[in-house]
Amino acid sequence: MINEADTLRSPARLTSPDPRSSFFARHDPDTGRPKPITPEDQYAAVTPFVLNPSVPEAIVIHFETAKNLYMYAWFVFRFYPIAEQQAFGTLEFALRERQSEFVRDYMERHPRRMEPGLGVLLKNAIKERLVRNETFKARQRWALTRATERYRYEQIEKMRAEGLRYIEFDDSIVTPTDDDLNHDWLSDFFNAIPYLRNEYAHGSRVLHHSVLHTFEVVTELINQLYPNEVNGA
């Protein structure tokens, strides 16, 4: 039987939080204890993702819709994957608009005049250096996250190898290596984004709320496509 949280909302329940929203908490620096996530936290989490003023209005509206879906996922938990799908769609929209000549040439060469998909568009943007690894503003933070995940994995493996019952993590000692700092993020995104987008597009059982990294990546890529000094395709 379908859980009530996944059924059509009645007018009386329209503004009630999804029960799953109460499962998550954040660290309260004032008390040092976990604090339940609030709608204000939800809003604060998604507001940093802002597209450049040079991005065409239609693309901005498309992305704002994704952000609104993220906000309203507080009330309907299953809006999270829809918000992520909308964010991927915004990226495809931006890639297509920014590379309008490439799209036109591609369609003329294709026997059925089909438009290029997300993977083709992203591959060409990488080839033409419309997006570059060295331009990612979050590159150093991503490198630190990569190094931290590796460090924690190594500590867990050490715990298992030495038969320890527990082990402490000291993330303050983590320093990204040159490999971390020079990691080819674009290859990761090229391999992952079209796959994830297609999984959503064809129906999926995926349900998770950890979609903000997608919002960050999409924001970074679109802002590279439309840097502030460039207006239009």
C-alpha cells in the first residue's frame, strides 16, 4: 500500500511538511547539538546558486524553477529528484543555446535532423573550451573533499586491518595532493551527468535529497558558458 506521504495532497495537507523532512538535522554551532532542518535552512541552502547576469532570461527562469522545486521538496519529498532533473535540463538548455551554430550544423548533418543530446553538447563544449577545469571556482574545495574521502577510507581500512573496534578521524590533517588539485572534473561530469539525466527522463526509483552538488555543478558550468563579459551565444 502506498504511504500517505506519497499520495495526492488534500487542500488541508497542502502546506504540511513531508514527514521525511523531519529525518534530517544540522549542527547548531551555538549549542553544539543537532538541530532539526527548517524551511529557512532549506532556503539558505539553495540561494547561493546564482547564474551570471549574462545568462539569457529563459535559462535563468528554468533554473529558478529547479530551485523552487528544491524548496517545495520540504513539503513533498519526492520533488528532490524532480528538482535535480530540472537542473540537468537547465544545463542542457544552456549548452544548446550557447552552441546554436553547432546545433544547427549537427542537425543538418543528421539524416533525421535530430538535435544533439546532452552528452554531445557537453562533449563539444569541452572540446571548444567553453568550459574548463581550471575555471571552476569550487575546484579547491572539491579537491579537499576528494582528499578527505580518501583519508577516511584509508582510516577505515586501517581499522579493519588492525582489528580495531573504532578509529578517530582528524580531517584537519588532510591536504589535497597535486592529483586532487588537478583532477579532471569535466571527465567525471561528462560521464555522470548524461547518464543521471537519462535515468530520470525514462522513469526511475531513485529517491534522495542530496542534490545540491548537482546545483553547484550546473551553476558553475552555465556561468562558464555565459561569463559576465560575454552576452549571448
